[in-house]
Amino acid sequence: THREVVFSGIQPTGVPHLGNYLGALKQWVDIQNSAAEDTTLIYCVVDLHAITQPQDPDDLRSRRRNTMAMLLAVGLKPERCVIFEQSRVAAHSELMWVLSTLAPTNLLARQAQWKTKLAESEERSPLDPTGSGKLKLGLFSYPVLQAADILLYKTTLVPVGEDQVQHLELARDLAGKFNRKFGKVLVLPKVKLAPAKRVMSLNNPTSKMSKSGAINSQINLDHSEDEIRKRIRTALTDSTEGISYDPENRPGVSNLIEIMGHMTNMTDFQAIARDCEKLKMKEFKDRVADSVVEGLKGIADEYKRIKEDGDYLDKVSMEGAEKANRMANETLREVMKALGM
Ligand code: ADP
Ligand code: NA
């Protein structure tokens, strides 16, 4: 058996939502709690990615810190995991440059995520007076930075949601190209998809729940019980009688069934639907809300507490960055040497 290195990241672009939780954070914690002792766990607040979208510096400052607080609030232990902010480790940007010399632009042009993000920033153009709707090099090439994030730690396993699978392919591709040309320095990582591949927006259930989505479309991990119940009550469903699981024709109801399933670790959605078959929509939604409230119990309070403990957050952040720098600089040195520098 070989030693596993797990790496994943989250953008400090807002309070993490239920999609982030079920698609990423819950799995990070599950991995932490079941990993072999010699497995390295690295979880990163990817602030350099956050600036590829129109942003406000004061917001970024607080979101970065709050995202760290949320990683701790959901149960990640700084004694066990390397938890840090990406911009504190310069090697991420340096390896990105190296990889960008190997990244074909036509491959980057085929990535779906930057197109979605560009469309979002067009919709929100008042936030981007310096030229909304124009594709910036940073947004276009951010999958290369993501490849650097992962490859820097010789990561073997990357737990992410489905939206990131295409980027992982690119990371593997770039690692392969580097190794064939300059010698076997980098490790090709595997994807680990969460059971919840894609949690959908509450008021537009054909698009994914996202931090940049409309208000009311998400449940955030700092929401009160009342807020959670209210948002699920107003989630867009349909007027068909009874409850059934049919993602194609009943995306809203099916999304709620999936959410309830993932919150209770029951992934037989048809069975859940049969269980709820006779319920009125309101009763069904109350049951979904019960499962979310129960599943997220304690997180909002813990988040509030940690957020206010600035000294502790500083300490976690500094120690995490120190460990990350040590590992990252080692790989970077091997890479530069292989390149002839
Ligand atoms: P967002 O897309 O909300 O800005 P990030 O880009 O920071 O979130 O993604 C952090 C992690 O959360 C990634 O692993 C991503 O795959 C996962 N994720 C984001 N949105 C969802 C969703 N709606 N369903 C499942 N996983 C998601
Ligand atoms: Na994302």
C-alpha cells in the first residue's frame, strides 16, 4: 500500500452552502475521521481563485477568515489536517507558471467552468466596472492554478463535487506531460466524488447551488433553524400530487429528496420517495427541513464562536501555512531542477 495524500480546496467567496457541505466539506471530515494514520490531509482556502471573479477587498478579507472558521466549525482538526490559505504559499503561483507553459489553450478553451463564471459576472456587471463580460486571462487559466494547487503536494486523492471533474482531468494531463518531458517528478491524482455530486439550487433546481446564486437559492451553513425551514418551505417544486423521485420531470422535489437522503446517509432515493409518497408538499418539505436542521446541528454556533476567536484563527492559519510551505517548496525545488533551473 502506498501513502495517500488528500488535497482539496474551497473558495472564500461567501459563506459555504449546503452544496459545499454535501459535495465537499462533509466528505473532508469523513475522510479525516477514517483515514489511515500515515495519510496526509491538506485543505486549502483558495483565495487566489477568488480574485478571478469581480470582488471587493474588504469582503475578501473577512470571507477568507470566515471560511477558515467554517472549516474548523464543520469538524476539521488542525492537529490532523494542514489547513491554510493559498496565497500564503507562493509556490502555488510559481508552479502555475511552469504548468502554463505546458497547457494547450485549446484544452483550456474546452473547460466548462470559466464559461459559467463569465456568464455570472456578466449578469452582475455593476460589480465589475472595469470591464464585465470580457474574459480575463486569470479566469481562463484558473484550472492551471488548480492543477498547481494539487500537484504541489504530490496529491493522490482529490475529494470534489462533479463540477470539478473536468479540471482534475486537466491536472492529470499536465502532470503526465511534465513527467514525460522532464522526468517523473509529479504524481497523477485521482478524483474522489462525494455521494452528493451536485446539489441543486432551491429556486432554480436545474442549476447547481452556488455561492454566487440568487438569495433564497441556497442554505448556508450559518443559517438559523428558522431560516433553513423558511428556505426549504419556499423551494421551487411543482403541483403534481404526492411525492415521487423523478429528477428529469420533477427536479425540485427530487433535489429535496436527494438532500434529505444525503443528510441522513440514505442514498436509495426511490425508497425515500416511497416513504413520503402520500405526504402533502408542505409536510414533505417539513420533513426535509428536519433532516437538514438535524444534520447541520451545532455548525452555525461553532462557526460563530470560532469566527470571534481571532487569535486562534491566526494561529491555525500561520501553522498551516508553515507546514504547507515546507511540502510545497520541496516539490517546487524538484520541478525547477528537472527544468534545468
Ligand atoms: P462554489 O461553486 O459554490 O463557489 P467552490 O468553487 O468553492 O464553491 O467549491 C468548493 C467545493 O464544493 C468543490 O469541491 C465543489 O465541487 C463543491 N461544490 C460546490 N457547489 C456544489 C454543489 N452545488 N453540489 C455539490 N458540490 C458542490
Ligand atoms: Na465550484
